[in-house]
Amino acid sequence: MNATPTPSAVREQLYRDMNPLHLTPLWEVLHALVPPQPASPCVPALWQYERVRPFLMRSGQAITAEEAVRRVLILENPALRGQSAITQSLYAGLQLILPGEVAPSHRHTQSALRFVLEGKGAYTAVDGERTIMQPGDFIITPSWTWHEHGNDSGEAVVWLDGLDIPMIRFFDAGFAQTSTSHVQSVSRTEGTSFARYGHNMAPVRHDAPYGATSPLFCYPYERSRQALDRLMRDSPLDAWDGVKLRYLNPLSGGSPMPTMATFMQKLPPGFKGQGWRQTDGAVYSVVEGQGQVHIEAEGERWFFEFGPRDHFVVPSWHTARFSSERGCVLFSFSDRPVHQALGIHKEERLS
Ligand code: GTQ
């Protein structure tokens, strides 16, 4: 006589029998699919510039910018190796362009930001307008605009690339084209977009030329730095962020790109910040000064000491707090506009 099969044997048999039909039981995965709070697979990580730079320079000897198309070392989240991602939705890399080189013209649906780390005199050309890059400048390449990078100066130039590559991959919405000409012809003089949109004014008959993306290609460091210095002198300090400003699309008041928000903040000497966490994982680029970040999540802790041109990532829903003995300036970017568009952005500030 056959014994009645146990419930678990009944289930195992069910799973095996329906597997060829590509069916799988929700109840085995429900808690992981709909977790009580964000459980990012990403981990916090720090890339010290002095340790990364020699490899960047070696890559300058290993391949030309032209052959590489973009000579970039990707900052891969240690928990997402092989995915070209620093968070689940964002890509970051350090791009090197040597004197005389050109990274040829192409366009893609992915949006890009550049944050200049080292060297000056390289340019990025977007849609017929060149922008000379200086350290600390924040530069954008709107989705589907032709862009190339060149370096007519005598020094190596390095910048941080931030792109929404993993997000666009998730949506299977990536298109790209290579231009037939390496370098696009210049159709506007340098500074045109800044004159049109960079002074709290806009042409009377403007039509947002890049849709939801800012028409300003370059947000110069000098301006951002002046604003932070001034606010640091005579405005109340935020206990979590010091003085922190977000970059704007001047036509909409929203983020410069629909998928990525960018920020610059200053922490004064002696700053000991309070902890916070938010659903948008963020990538930081240290502009000036020194500081520390303490990060924790689910009982695990990380502690990074950072200096100029170091990069670090604070994943979603990890609690972070900053401190700085000597003061510092930090640039950062995240996928916050997408969280906000979906109505799922959440932030907690601990006191
Ligand atoms: O400069 O166009 O780091 O297309 C990755 C993909 C830079 C760029 C990257 C890109 C670019």
C-alpha cells in the first residue's frame, strides 16, 4: 500500500512537472520579490584615485582613444562584477584622453554626464557646440545627441563618466549610431548654450531643444563653488548635508537629465554629520578636501576616508553619515528623478 505523499513531496513533484512549461511558484520567492524594505545587492565601495590612476595611464599606453572609441576604466560595484554597473541602475567610469587624441563622434539613447577630475583643455562637442573642460566642471551629453571628445591641450585629461546604461538596458531601449565623420563640424561658438540658458534667462522663443534634458551643456565649477562658499558663510548649515545644492535644468526646474540628478555640497571644517538613507543609490566624486563616510545596513558597516578625486558609492537604503576635519567639496549623482517620477522616492534623516 502506498503511503500518502507528504505536502513537500507533492510540491516538489508539482515543480518538476510544470518546469518544462516555464512555470514557477510565487510562494517560494514572494518575500525576496516584495521585500519589507529595499535589499540592494550592491555594496558600498571606494576607489582611491592614487591607486586607480596608474592603471588609467597604463591604459593610455595599451590602446588609443580612437581604437577604444572611449578609453574608460569602469568602476564596477564589487557585488555586480561583469555587469558594468556601479548601482543596479547607474554606470560610472573614468575616461582618459591624451594630448592630440579624439574619441570619435557617436550618439546613443543613454544620457551621460562628465565630471572633470584632472587636466584642462580637452573639449566635448555636443550637437555642434564645443565646451572646454576644466576640473570641477559638470558637463552633460543629452540622449541621442552626437558627441565626441578631443584634447588639443598638452596634458592628459581625466573625467568621471556617469551614464544611465544599466537603466536603459533594463528597459531594452538602447540604440546607438556611429558617425561617418570622427569630428562633427562646429555650428555654434563655444559658450552659446551658456549665454542662452546659463544666466537665469532663456531665449523668448525657445523650445526645449533637448526635450526633458537641460539645454545647458556645461555647469562651470567656478559658479557652483561661489554659490557654496557664499551659503557656507551666511546660511544655516544642514546637519546631514552641510551645504548642498542640486543642479537644475533651467527650463524646467527639474534635474539636468530625466534619469540622473546631480549635486554639489560643501562640508565645513569640523563637520560631524547626522545619518540618512534614501532609496536612490548615489555615486560621489571628491572635488576638494578630505573627509570620512560611515555607511551601515543590516548590521554591516563600512568606513571610508576620502580625498581629492576619490570615488565612492552609497547604495540604496544604506545609512550614511559624513564627517570632515578640514572640510571638503563633494559632487554626486543618482537616479533620484526616476524614483520621483514613479512616486517611490523615500528618504529618512536620523537625528
Ligand atoms: O563618452 O560617449 O564611459 O558612450 C561609456 C559609454 C562614455 C561616451 C562611457 C559612452 C561614453
